[in-house]
Amino acid sequence: MVQEQLNRLRMRRRWIDFISLCALLAFVLLAALVKHKRIDDWDHAISRYIQSFEQPWITDIAVWLSFIGSRDAIIVLCLITVALQYMLLKHRTEIFLLIGVIIGSSILNLLLKLAFQRMRPDIHRLIEVTGYSFPSGHSMVAFSFYGVLAYLLWRHIEAGRGRIVLVVFAVLMIGSIGLSRVYLGVHYPSDIVGGYLAACFWLAMSVGRYERFTDRSRRKAAGIIRGSS
């Protein structure tokens, strides 16, 4: 029984590693297109289409979503999640995973922005922001936070409707935050996609390492049980 469970975990880790590799390769391809300006026409066309829906009430929602996806807001949400995890679940290793994913994603975003130094759109901005554009920091942090949160909650929710609701919520939050940045005119669509891919790579790699750690812990526990029987 224990061996069967460990085999399932190893298979899941292989899929996680595969996702991480695919995200990395897709990001490299997109980054090359951005660097050589092969995707500019697509960026401008999609941006114009999204901004064609401009309405005062949509702008208010976009500004709110942009705030929810900001680094400061995510830090507050992360601290609340850490406190709840510690008080209710007592899972310290999961806390380390959550913090590591968020901090690592922020550092990776900073390094990538400095590497590409892509200027932000200046056609039709609804808000003013500073800094480089590619990849989107909001997209990376939102993907990392809601992605790792979905992963951690998934482990404590039985299969069924609860998991479906969890995934739908995470996808809606990640997608809407990224879309709001294009609507507000502070990012190109490729910035958003690039942020998602970079965050997916980092999240999957982090989860893969975490799975390996928990796998070793289970193996040690199983060895102690066999030794004492």
C-alpha cells in the first residue's frame, strides 16, 4: 500500500517536472519573439481590442483587480494565509513552500525585467506606473500566489466539487488580473503571457522539489514502521 502510494507520487512528480520544462521552453520562445519585435503587431491588435470595451465601471473593476494583484496586496494575503495555515493545519513545510514561491517569483521577475528592459505601452494608459514591462510582475505574482494556494488547498480537499470550485477560482483570479493590466494600458498581452509562463516554471519547479522532500519523509516514516514491526 505504501509502495503503491509512493509510485503514484513519483509519477505525479514526473508530470510536474514536464510542466516546468514546457513552461520554460515556451517562455524562451516568447522572449525571443519579444526581443526581436516579432510579436509587436499581435500585441497592439489585442490591446486595442481589449481597450475597445472601455467603460467607467469596467475601469473601476480593472483598477481593483490590479490592486489585488499588486505585490503589496499579495504580501498581505500571503501573511494571512501563512497565519491560517499555522494555526489551523500546523503544516510548517507548506508555509515554507508558499513563502519560497512568492519570494522566488518576485526575485525572478526583477531579474527578467532587468534582462529585457522592455518599455511599457504608451498608447492609451488609464493609470500611470513605472518600471519595465516584460514579463508582467502582476501576472507572475498572481499566478504564483493563487497557483500555490490552489495546490496546497487541493491536498486538503477531497476529490469532487470542492476541487473544481478551487481551480475555477484560481484561474479566474489569475486571468482577470492579467487582463486588467492590458485593459489599463500598462502591459502588452505578451507581457502577461510571459509572466504566466515564467511563474508556471518557477511554481512547478518549487512544487516538484517540495514533492521530493515529502516523498523522502514518507519513505523514512515507512522505514521506521517496518523496522519496529
